[in-house]
Amino acid sequence: MPVSIVVNEPESRVTIMERRSGALAFPTVNDALEYTRDKLPDYDEIVFGTGSYHFRSGVRFDRSVRIKLRTGAVLLPSEQAIGLFSFEADDCTVEGPGIILCERFIADQSVIKSTGDRTIVRDLCFDVTAPASAGERPMRLLHFFGGSTRSVTGNTFLPNRGVVCISAERGKALTVSSNRFTNSMTTETTTEGHVQRPCHRCIELVHEGWAQIQGNRAESLGWPETDPVDAFLDYRYDKRLHVMNSESGHIQVTGNYIEDLAAATYVRLRGCAWFQITGNTLANTLTETAAEGEGAIIIEAAEGGVEGRPSNDGLIGSNQLHNLARPNSGGVFVLVRSCVRLSVLANQFATCMSENALSVYPDDAPYLSIIGNTFEGYQSPAWNISPRSAIHLYPGSNARMVIGSNAVSLFYAKSGDSPLIANASTVSGKLFDRGLMNRKTGKKPDGSTKVKDLTTNVWYD
């Protein structure tokens, strides 16, 4: 459909809309945008009015621009490497309330890509109706490569198979706030029989620094067995980029609400330095096959597990963690594989039906503090559910940890364990007294106490 450009010169404003008498008419959206970019040097805003706009290829902008989609505006990306826009300048903005509709899955495509500073994407709806994906070659709706001070705020993402909603690498100061990653515009998780929508990852960060993931909502994503979600948030340190940004990390994950994901992992940090995971609500994993070595929050080294640069200097605090591993499975709410100096403080581990709520590799998690948490198990003889111990320690000999002032209920230790700690083998090392007490005997730990000797911090029969 031909489109028109109407120029209001005093306001340096360009509006793209359907054909009007007396306006400049172009056969395609690309022709109109390229004419605007190349022939109208004074424009600073492009507005899409009501209608559908099919792109033949992505459009590159090498100067600041503001693009606005009015109500009823629908942009359909091309099948090229860049679906819509490539922003190569600073101070570019794309804003709604219009819709970006992806009707085809294009492997490795970036629908919107930015390499500049101060890019803003807000108040849009990204709807992916493509039914297929290409495995390890995801389609990225927003792709930030380098740059600083980027913001993604108030958007709704309706993803699909093989889709990464927000991807950022090699940059600094990304803010992702008040977005929804969901199955529809209206369905809530409490709706009986609600429909799931596939998704690969909501947010992925590769060697990013100073990112803030705040106040987002993710719900009803992934299919157990067939189309699981890899993670809501995945961060990875890349040693090849250390020279470019030696202090990648510094990640804040605060105040997010994540529920009903068919994902073995909600948040995964690999080789992350200086991080906070605080004040979040993570609830109700739908993955039925959570196995040993899987957890809703995983903190590990850069290459996965204990290989490569460890994570360090982290806080997991004041989170509400609810029903995040399936009954009688080896999955846990928090899995600490590799982290130097980590505090797990004042979290609520609620309705734990798996064997344990928290697992630690002691040799690879030195200077760990587990203080002031509430561990609530769940027993159901009818379902043969009987959680074993709140904390599972893998074999190790160098604990160097503080475990204190935790409250434990409804965990039923097996022989050789306690309601607080399950020992895979003898775990020795230094243990520091922080309000520890065996409520059954009244005994407090002394210099000879080993982690394996603890019955509990506070135990309620």
C-alpha cells in the first residue's frame, strides 16, 4: 500500500500515514523512510498512524530520531537480518502504543538493533505469531550491542518459540523496568486453564555491566517437556571481552514477579561479579522434570558449573520463593555452584515439595552466609511427599560458611541428616556461631563443631 510523508517544517516533524491528497506518495514504507532519512535533514520525529506497514528490509538511522507508533499502527518486520530499525546513533527512541507484529520466525534476526547510547524503547507491544524456531539461533526482538544508558520500559512481550525478548551484550547501564512477558494481553495466571506461550529467554545479558532488571512481570510462558523456557534472566561473563569491560556484572534484579514458567531455571548468573537479587516473587515452576543440579536461581562460574571465572560478591535477599521445584525431585529453589562471598539473607522458601530448598557446593562457594531465612516444607502422605532437609551440601571439605538464625518447619530428615542440613558426605571446615542452637538439646556450637553436627538453627516439631 502506498504511504505518504507529510512534513510540518516549523516543528521538524515527519508523519507517515496512509495516502492523502497533495502529499508525497511512495510505493513502500522503506521508500518513504529512506526519503525522509536522506532528503529531509531537519526531521526529528517519525509518526506511524493507524494502519499496517510492511518492511522490505531494516532501515538504518545514523542520526538521532524518535519513532512513534500511534494506536492502531502495526509494523511488520522484514525477513532480513534487521527486521525494522538499526540505530547507529545516540539518543534514539521507539515508543507506542502501537504493535510490532512478527508473523515469521527469522533465525538470528534482530527486529530492532541499537549500537548507540541512550536508546529508549517504551510502551510497545511485541507480538510473535511465528510457530517455528531454529534451535540455537534465536530471534531477538530487541538487541543492544555496546552502548550505554539504554532503557526498556512499559512494554508487553508476547513471545514464541526460539525468541529472546531483550538481548544486550558488551554495554553498560541497561534498565529493564515495568515490562510484561506473558501469554496474552489479558490472561492472568489465576485464570483456570490459562494458555502457555513458548519463549526461549525473556532477558539475556552477555558481558553487560550495571544492568537493572526492576519491577517486571513474567507469567504463563513455556510448555513442559516440549517447549520449556531456558530462563527468565540469563547473564554470562565472557573472558574474551574482559579487556573491553573488566567489571562486567554489577547486576540488580529487584522487585520482579515471575510465576507459572515451564522453566528449570528462572534466574541464571554465570561468572557475575557484584550482584543483588532482592525483593522478587518467584513462584510455581511448571517443569515436571526438575532434576538434581537444577534450580530456580542458579549462581555458577562463567563456563557453567564450577568451570571458569566464579561469580562473586552477591546478595540473595528478601525474596519470596514459592513452589519452585517439583515434588520429590532433586531440583531446588537456589543452587550455588560457584560464588565467592555470597549472602543468602531473610528469604522465604515456601511450600518446598522437593527434597531440598537450597543446594551448595562448599568447595566452590567460600565465605557463604545463610542467615535469617524461613524454610517451609510440605508433607503429603497421599502424594508420598516428604522434604528431606532445607539445605543440601554437596561433598566438600572447605565450607567456610556461616549458617545462622534460620527457621525450619516441615522438613523430615533421613538417617544421618538434620531438618536443616543434608550431608552428601562429611563436610568439615570453619563454622561461625550466629545464633545457632539445637532446640532439642539446648547445645550451642563450639570450636569443635562441624557443619555435619548441626541439627538445626531453630526447629519446630
